[in-house]
Amino acid sequence: MNAQVVDILFLIVSILLIVIIILQKSNEDASQAFTGKKSELFANKKERGIDVWINVITSVLSVAFFILAILAAFFVKR
């Protein structure tokens, strides 16, 4: 695999990861996150529908990002 191909894939995965994270539904209000009020961090809430797929895609893209980062570092050393 060529260093330019890894860089292009790294850029594509990075953009897709940013987009998919933005699409995720937030469970808490931002002001409540800073004050700690009504924190349900460990509440048992089961995901349904599209939320399950978004989490799976996020996980896959995160692993791909990690692998491409290692490959990019390998090509920089050469």
C-alpha cells in the first residue's frame, strides 16, 4: 500500500468519522453537562433503530482510523 493511498483513506475516514459523530443524538443538554445537574451517565437506556447503526458505524470508523494512523506513522518512518 502506497503512502498517498493511506493519506487519502485517512482523510476520508476522518471526515466520515466527524460527520457520523455529529449525527449522533445527544442525551443531555450542554449546560447540564458542565453543572453535573441531572446526570444520567450510567443510566440503562437501550438504543433502538438508527442509533444502533450509527454506533456500529462509529465503532468501525474508529478502528479504521486507528489502523490508518498506525500505517501512516509506518510510512513516515520510511
